[in-house]
Amino acid sequence: MTTASHSFSELLPGELSTDILRHLTFTLGKDAPNASIYDWRMALSYAVRDRIVGPWFASTRKTWASGHKRVCYLSMEFLIGRLLEDAIVNLGLYDKADAAMTAVGMDLRMLIGNEPDAALGNGGLGRLAACFMESMATVGCPAYGYGIRYEHGLFRQLFEGGRQVETPEDWLSQAHPWEFPRPESAYLIGFKGEITKKDGKQVWVPGETVLAEAHDTPVIGWEGKWANTLRLWAAKPTTQFDLERFNRGDYAAAAEPEALARTLSRVLYPDDTTYQGKELRLKQEFLLTSAALQDILRRFLASNSNLRDLPKHVAIQMNDTHPAIAGPELIRLLTDDHGMDFADALETAQGCLGYTNHTLLPEALERWATFTFGNVLPRHMQIVERIDTWHRDTYNPPHYIGIVKHHEVRMGELAFITSHKVNGVSALHSELVKKNLFSELNALHPGRIINETNGVTPRRWLKMCNRPLAGLITETIGTGWEDDLDRLKGLEPHVEDPAFSQAFHEAKRVNKIRVSNRIGEVYGVRISPDAMFDVQVKRIHEYKRQLLNILETIAHWNKLRNGQIADPVPRVKIFGGKAAPGYAVAKEIIRLINDAAQVINSDPKTGDLLKVVYPPNYNVSMAEWLIPAADLSEQISTAGKEASGTGNMKFMMNGAPTIGTLDGANVEILQEVGADNFFLFGLTAEEVIQRRKEAEHERRAIESSQELQDALQMIAEGRFSPDQPDRYHGIVHGVWHHDYFLVSSDFASYHAAQAQVGAAFADRERWTRMAALNTARSGFFSSDRTIRGYMKDVWDVTPAL
């Protein structure tokens, strides 16, 4: 069996080929002549997985033998993407896997593309959690990730007539070769019911129960030195089947317990515009959190008896407010099940728990109606009220700072009060959390709020997804940068070298040719790899301002048609991202982008000077082929709204300069790369607040920009929707009269910055230098650095390697 110290580079292609054929025959029951792409991909996956199990077991044994403190990371999302290529890159097996598959007449890239994306997340929150899991394995931080094994995840996005259509994601319609089901690790999860008293103690008798059953996926770090576990919960019924009802002919009712349980782990973020949707979402959050905490306590008690020592052995991180019920649930388990008094239980919970805040948007900080919360979790409602009373009595705030306020349970305040550390995810964001979001709590608990700027794993987001650039980096500065990204600074002396500059340009062009071919073949839009690829890919939300982007695109198109731009640079505007099913405005913006694309792409006057492309169903795999080809990174959110961003870091790492506002981690990107290599525009966070106070600020901004007036007029008169001229009157009216996200105020600055982008791109030598410096100065944005920060500042954990 392979051990954690084994050198994977010593494996011979012949050994891998033998194992692939063995799995093809004995695991899949196929012979080589009749095997499909799916069969070969599964056989390769199992052969690679065999080489992960050894270091996985060795890491687990070492953690338990040494009694090492471990991290438990609770997140509703783990957007892990495809795992086959990630595993063979981290194990150093890429060339051997390629040779092994070539030997049997298969194309490794085709096999990698055959793997479905695991639909376990939505956007940055889930992808950050996946990067953190990989980085914890790379730096040797013992960890468990806890999430939900969604059958369908978010949704698969299609476009019909330009409109977003949501269809079920079917990633689990095939076997998932990376997971190990653990039916023996299942925990009872209760909902509703009543509270009774027994021997003077409160006893919760749930009215509904399900089982949370574990499925484990090993997460291998760089060079296979350490592996951690991602444990995902699937909801199962406590009563499998009602035979009596079945025999009476009531077949649907007989299967009802299973159907109700499966609902809990079927869809990520169910529509919560109805009471039933709200209840389902709260139940999902409790399923994840309670199962994780029961698992944590079981593991701890296997080798320790004093639960007051739990914070010395376990750090529990709440990724956003979704698992904020962790505080009350841990207190409930410690008091009701293990006999600890409330004060000790609260202190123990605070010693374990940390809370990462990811948003300044009030609507994104979860609040539950006390009726809903008390109905679904009656015992936890009691505990929340007791925590609230304790906090008020202990800290005597000058006025009421409540977890329970205006008939709502405020999960942000709950997470803050039950944690020993609260962190923001960029320098600007953390300051705004202190000053605006939790200003009163920060005054009562000085020092509790700290900053841990986000990062991304360079293994997936450079080494794996951008082989041309990764090869150039290794050729220029040698190996070792993969787990020490600060070494990229070694590229800086080469930036002025014409040979390096040419090689950097060619690496980017290889990626752009691949994307050009794909967009032409799959989406039917012919684009030139020599055009500027201007890319905005992220969740569709008004604060992220895809609307600003498409308005400027329309204005640019209008000026091109009228001959108002001298020596224009050909551009391809690429959009990607999903809107929440119930978010009507975001879905209208998607439709406007697609409608504008139809008109612009077929305009003979502008031809190849401007194309607009919106590939549907943006996911991790699409990001992996799109980001390496990007020339320009669009990070244009309203200042003060984006907590951090991680797409901005991926683009920078892959040599795409940013056009952006002073928002989130853009601030730190600007600091790292320098003002000469960043296209800054727009109001600051402070100026945004002041601008909103000005009456009719929208009208003044629009009237000062002829380009914006013209773009809005074309939309209003139906230029992009001739079949329904008034289709976008709501959007136009919003920009004129209710522009909370200040699209109109930032338009002129953005339009001018885009002109600067065009001038810079026309000078190939200058642009390549800017792009190369973005890569060379991206070392700070490795998630390895972020994880080491959490280990030191929040978790008090040392590496086990």
C-alpha cells in the first residue's frame, strides 16, 4: 500500500496501465474492446483513487496517534468541480496517466472532459471552500469538511429565447468514483415536536426525524503528502417503507418517508419565497450542522472523556451564516445529552467556533421568523433566547443588541456571539464589517473581528487549468512555485526580456485559440483569437453590475457603428453566470445580454470588431478553460458590496489585468500589482454612501453622459427586442429612478477606463508586460497563505506534516 511519504513520480506507466485494466475488468465488468469512454474514465479514476487511499489512511492515523488538533469546516457549498485531473496533477501522475491511456488508444483530455461537475455549490462561497480543503491538505492541516451531498445541486442553466431556464443537474446519474459511502456513520436528526420536562430538565421530543448518512471523499494535497476528508451528508428516512400502506394499494403514501427525507438533500438553496421553501432550507442547514457536530463529539469522545477540553482538540469554522445554528446545537448536545451546565457549554462552544462573514448585503445575512425557527427547532429557540439574555446581562450594551429582534432570529448576530473569532475576507471588507455591519458588537468585543483575505489554490487554478503558462513558469524559474506561490516574483526580472514576453504572449494565445474553437463549435459564434477577450463570469446579481457591462458594450457598439472610435481594437465580450430562480431583475439582465448579443453579433457594420458571447451553465469546468484565455478581468461591483471575490485572483494569476472598482480584494490586487497594471474606475465605498443621499443622482449622471443616454434609449425603444419593444422598460426605469447600485453614476468612469484598456491592448508589448506582471505579483493570493493565517489567528492549529 502506498504511504504518505511515497514518491508518486516513481510509479511506472505500466503499473498504472495494469491497475486501469484490472478495474476495467473486475470493478466495471468490461473488456477493453467493448469499453466506452465512461468505462475508461471510471477505470482510470479508480486506479488513481487507489493511490490516494494510502496517504489518506496514513494522514488519519498520524492525526489520531498524535492527538493533533483538527479543523472541522462547515459549509453549505463545496464547489469541488471535476476531481480526476485535480488528483493526477497533485499526485504528479499526469504524464503517466496520459501515457497509460494513449497505450490503450484513449485520449486523456477526452476522459477528463467526460467527468461531470459535482453540483455541490453555486459560486465563490463553494469554490473557496473547495480551495481551502485542498490547501489544508497541501499544508498538512488535519481537517474534515462537512457539507450536504446534493442530488441535483443548484440547477443546470439553459437559454430559451435568451431567457434563463432552470433544469435539474444530474451529476449523480452516474456512479461517483471518488466517494466512499459510510452507512455505519449515520446520525438521527430531529425537527419540530415539543419540549417536555424530565427530572427538572428540558427534553426535546422531535416530531419528525431523518438520518444523515455519511459519504466520504478524500482530498489529496500537493505531491500526495497529506490527505483530508470531505464528509457529505445524504438524508435518509428513519422508516424506509410502510408495507401496510403499500399492501392497501396506497403506493405513494408508502414511499412518503423516503421522499420527504430525500427532499432535504436534493437541491441547493431551494426557493424560499414560500413558507415551505423557508422551512426546507432551515431543515437543510440543521441537517448539515447537527450531523457534523454529532460526528465531531463522537470522534472526540472515542479518545477523550472531558468535553470541556473540546476547544483544545477541535476548531469548528462556520462558512457564512448557513451553519450558524452550530452554537445553539452544540450547547444543546453538551447540556441535554452530556449533562454540562449552560455556562460551561456556552464557553466550550465559543472556544471551538469561528465565523467567516462573506457579505455586507443585509438580505444575505439570514434572518428567520421566530415562528418558523421555533416551529422547526423549538429547543433551539429556547437556547437562542437564553444566549441572548446571557449576552445582554453580561455585557450590558447601551441599547438593545439582539439576536432575537422584531420577531426574527438574526443568524449573523448569533454566529458572532457564539464565536471566539469573526473574520472578514478582504482588508476592506473586514473594516466594513467592524464599522458598518457589526459596529455595536465590535465595540462590545474589541479584537474579535479580524481579517483573513481569501485566496485560491494555484494547483487547480494555474498548474492544472493553464498548462501552457505553467510550463513557461517552470521553464523560467524552476519547480517549487506550486506550493510556494511567492516564488512567482522570480518572473519579474524576465518581464523585460523579449523572448520571455513572446513566450508569455504565445502561451495566452494557445488558450485563446482553444476557447475560440470551442465557442465556434459549441455556441456557433465565430471569434478571433487575436481579439481582446473581455470576461465577466460570476453569479448574476445587481451589485456585481453585469448591467453596467452590457450598457457600456451597447454604447461601444453604437460608437463603432457611427465611426466614433479611431483604430478600434477588436473585442469579444464574454459573460457567464446564473441568476437565482426567484431573482426576476437578474434574469431580465441575462435576457438583455442575450438579446443584445443577437443584434450585435449579426451587425455587418461592426463585423469582427465586437462580439458578445454568453455560454450557458457557467461552472468550475467552464472557468478552467475560460479564465486562462481571458485578456481582461471584469471586477466592477459597486464599491462596498463585494466581500472579496476569488475570480479576480484567478484571472490575475493567469495573466489578465483587472478593470475594477475599489471593492473587496480588488484593493489588495491593486496594491500588489501596482496602479500601472490595473484599470481603476468608479466611486469609493464612502462616496457610494454619499451619492445615494443625493436627490435625483441618477438623472444627473445620465444627463451628463451622451453615451449612456443613447444606450438606454436604444433599449427603451426596443432595438434589442423588436418583437416586444417595452420588454426592458423596467430595467431602463430602474437606472433612471431607482439606481441603488449606482450603474449610472459609475458609467462615465467605466466607459473612460474601457477606452484606456483599448489603447493599452493595442500596444502588444505594453499589454504583455502588464499581463506578465499580474501573474508575477499574484503570490499573495494563494489559499495556502490564507489557510496558514486561519491556522495561526483563528484555529490555533499547527501543521501535522
